[in-house]
Amino acid sequence: RSAGAIPAMGSVGSGNTVSDFEPEEVHRKVSVSTAVAQCSWKGVTLNLLKADPTEATILGVNRDDSTIEESISAFVTAWNAFATKTDTLGEYNPVTGNGGPLNGNALMRGIESRLRTEVSAGQGPDGNLLGGEFGLSFDSNGQLSLDTARLAEALTDRRADVAAWWSGDAGMAVKLTDALDSMLDDGASLKSREDALEAVLTRIDESNDKLDLRMERAQSRYLQQFTALDIALAQLQSTSSFLSSQLASLTISTS
């Protein structure tokens, strides 16, 4: 009633409560089954399962910042995994002369540079909100760190600015999503490079199939030749044995 959901409090005995509306409950004037009564108050929906008219229940509604903190922390973890992977793929060891598979690859470095620019740039409608104001910062290795105490302070004192910086229409999450879409969509640089590499792999597979076919034909041909040579050798050996036997008989007869 205080929330304005009903004009007056009803009772089971009178059969005019919000939750005890089944005919059996109205007839017997007692609750038969569990029901849920809902009401909204200042944007908060309450599901009421039971109540004791003789006792007052006090509800407190507090702001929960954990979702925002967890979201930003998850982004920091994902970014650092991405930065570590790109470093591994593009690394070069001057001592051994060995490099990663994407060492010197301009496309990969371009992607990393663009994403880092988006993270470092000013966000919000006026582009004046920087991650450093809310605890986000890069180290010399390109890894992100989050000062959770500074973020918590900002959520208390500048919550609207944090929301605009992180998830607003001109916030970092939106800009990063747009940047990634522009790289991954059909016809984009990364997708075009992926398609080109897949085409190369397809041609290599086709070449390997043709080479396998030629090898099989060569093997069959050489096997036939070997078999023919083996038969000829056996015939020559048989002829040799026959001639040797005849020569031996001739020598005995002469003596």
C-alpha cells in the first residue's frame, strides 16, 4: 500500500488480498498455495512471498558497483592477455636471431596501435574523460593495470563520468567495439588478410594433392619396372644356372 501498488490492505478472511485470489482460498479464507506479489518502487521491483501484518519490514536499496568494477577488471585481464600474445608473436631475439611468426608484420602492429590509442584517448561526449582519472594506466610493456581504490572513489564521487567514460554512447567500450568490427567485418584489413592466407593454404593443399597423385603414379610405374626387372633377373639366373650345368657336363665328358 505504501508503494502505491494497492489502494488499501486486504485480508485473507475478507477474500480481497492480492495473492490469495484462488476460489478455494476465497471460500476457505486461508492461504492454500504460495503466490508472489510484485510491486515497483523507484525503479526497483519487489517480489513479495510472505508478510506478517503484525511486523514492519524495512527494506534498504543500496547501489551495487561490483558489476562495473568486475567488467573493467575483466577488460584489463583480456587486454593484458592480448598484449602478451602480440608480443610473443612479434618478438625478435637479437642473440639467437630468431623471431616470432609475425615479427615485423605491419598489420598486427597497426591493430595493436589502434586499439591502444582507443584505450588511451579521451572518452565521453566531450572527449575529455581519461582512463587515468579512474585508475586505468599502461606500464612500459603495454600492460594495463587498474587501481581499484581510485576506481571505487570515482564511482562514489563521479559515477556519471565513469559511466560516460566506460559505457556511454561515446565511451571506450563502444569505441573499442566499433574498432574491432571495422577490423573483423568482411572486406576489413584483418579479414582480407585472413582470406588471402586461406587462399594460399588452399593452393598449397591443392599442390600437395597433385604432388601426392604424381608420387602415386611414379610409385606404380617404378613398381612395375622393378617387377619386370626382377622377373628378367630370375630368368637370367635360371639361364645362367642351366649354362653352368651344361658346361660342367661338357667338361666331365671331355676328360
